[in-house]
Amino acid sequence: MVKISMLSTGEEVLHGDIVDTNASWLSEVFFEHGFALNYRSTVGDQLDELRDEIISLSERNDVVIVNGGLGPTSDDLSALAAAQAAGVELKLSQHWLDTITEYFSRINRPMADSNIKQAMLPEGASVIDNPVGTACGFSIELNGAMVMFTPGVPFEFKKMVRDEILPKLKLCFPNVKRLVCNKIYTFGLGESGIADALSSLDIPEAFSLGYRSYMPFIEVKVFSPHSDSNIEMVLTAITERLKNYVLGINQPLIDVIGEGLTNKQWQLSILEQVTGGEVARQMYQSERSQQSFVQSVVDNQAEPLAELSDAILLNNEYRLETQSHACLANFKLEDGSIGLALSSQLGNYAQNIMFKRDYPIKAQQVLIATVLLDMLRRHMNGESPSIEFGHFETLSTIEKTDECR
């Protein structure tokens, strides 16, 4: 098994000023190609700590990916740390200096003297091309490990990994078996509930399960050898046990919504009194869902409704006004509950809910938006739009399945 580690650099990463999306992205991409990471670490902009960590990782791994610290400023120390780790001097790469000089000439901008620093590489290092930026990557051999240095800018980093690093790893380690991670997206059941539901599940030895929790979803990850004949059987067994809480397989909810609206050739409009535009915002997270989105109204100052039936009336009126095939809405009710409404050509549905505990405003908006979109998903699938979720208590429902034009 190839041992691979990643080292992220920079004070902004270490102290949480930015989220290390490069690390999570690399972990996922490498895993899918059979190069699972076995260790990740983060070091700030301290030369000694960075050098020592590079040496330590090279002693324990076959491959080390170092991310960040290749810019032109004084706190970009990765090249110097690499040189000290290897016991060599920094040397000007005329090839890369010519490359970045031509780059600035092409965009008709003067090159600052500080950019010359980006062409100073450890003696003997091999350049890893960066066609979309001024920081080249480079590779050194240290303690028998291949140590590759990459820029921290995400789109530069990702292009370098796809075009340069992965092909090199596949050439150096041709017998690595490719793995696959299938994701089952769930909502409404906590991790403990999912774990209990799957505790007695018998899966093949080569398979394993993992979980990723982020408001308001939980992904069940099914890891397995690529193209294993048992994948569909395992995915089916898991979805059967989780039943009503599964939103999609390898598709987040908003992509499922976009696909469903496209397949039905439906257009959707939205009325939001409680969620401040959150439902509409989510519709813009997928190209297909965005194409099926007619318009929305956000009215935070509207008076609470007296009856849940009023939610159906207002929602259906707005659907007819916007000439859409379906409309989702949320309203405040006088008793303090929240009214959720769904109107389509097939009928009208509404439920009023109360949160079972206090959530921050943003979390409330996301949860309500998710329930509404899930109601639409179920409705398009011919299912009852509502089930009981752990976050809410459903106080009452109204369902009119007669056709509404």
C-alpha cells in the first residue's frame, strides 16, 4: 500500500482564517484513484517547523504533498524549507523565470521583482507545471519519498493535481487498485439513528462505511473497490434500512430537485415569509434547478396567518399568478408555528410545524428550506409530501389531491 501524506501550510489555514478546502478535495480525489491519504498535518509560516515537518513526513511516507507557501512574499517559505530539508541551496530556474516573464508580458502587466522569488527552487528539483499561475510546483526526493510542492490557490492546485501529479503517481505506482466512494444523502435522522439502523447490516469484507455530517444533511459513504459487483446490492440494502430519510444516491437534494423538475418539465416559484430567501438561494446551487426556477417573493413583514388553510390559498394564488407548475411557500402562523405549503397542478398540501429545540436563525432557515424541497421531491415521486423529522413536531396537515388548475 502506498503511504501518502499531505502538509498544508500558512498561518491563515492553521488559525482557521480560511477553510482548508484543498485538503478535503485532495483526500476525496486521491481516494477515488486508489491513493488514499493516511495522514494530514498543518504548519504555520515558521521556517524551522515547516522544514522539520517535511523531513518527518518524508521519513514515514512514500509520497508527501505540500500545499501552499509558493508565493512571492516573505512569508512564503516552502521552497526555502524544502531546500533546507534536502541540504541544498536555492537556485534560479531560468525556465520558470522565462515562463512567468512571458506570462506578465502576455497580460500586459509589469512583473514585480518579488516574482523572481517564485523561480528560486531547491537545487535538483523538478518543475511541476502551473499553466494558470505564476507559482510553479516542484518535486524533490527526500529520504526515499517523493515530496511534491503545490500552490495554495485552489484552482491552480486542482489543475496541477489532475494534470501533473495524478498521472505521475499512476506511472510510479501502476498496481494501485482504484477505489470508489458512493454517497447516500440523508436528512432527518441523526448519526446515532443511522448507525443503529445499519448496525446489523452484513456487507462484503472489502466494503466499509463512513459518515459525514453537515447541517442539515448526513452522508453515508460506502467505500469499496471500483466496479465491485456487490456495490448496487449494498447501496440498495442501506437505502431500504434508512427508507424515508434518503434524499438521493450520489446526488445532493438540490440536484435531485433539478433533475425532477427537468424531467417533469415543471417550473417552480417560491413564497418566503420565514426563510429570508434561503429556498431561492438553494435553487441557484444547481444549474438544472436554476433553469426551472421562475421567481420568488420574500416578505419578512407580512402578518402571521390565522389558519393553515390560508397558506394553501395564498400559495396556490401565487402559483397561478406566476404561471408555474409548482410553488413552495413558508409562512408565520398566529400560534407561533410555521406553515409550509406545496401547490402544484396535482393538488395542494400544507403542514404546520414547531422546532423541538432552539436553533440559530440561519439553521432554522436552512432546515425549513430543506423540508420544503424534500416535500417537493416526494411529491414529484408520487409519495406523501411529509414525514416526521427529528428536528420538528408536525402539528397538523392539510392535503388536497384533487387537480388544481
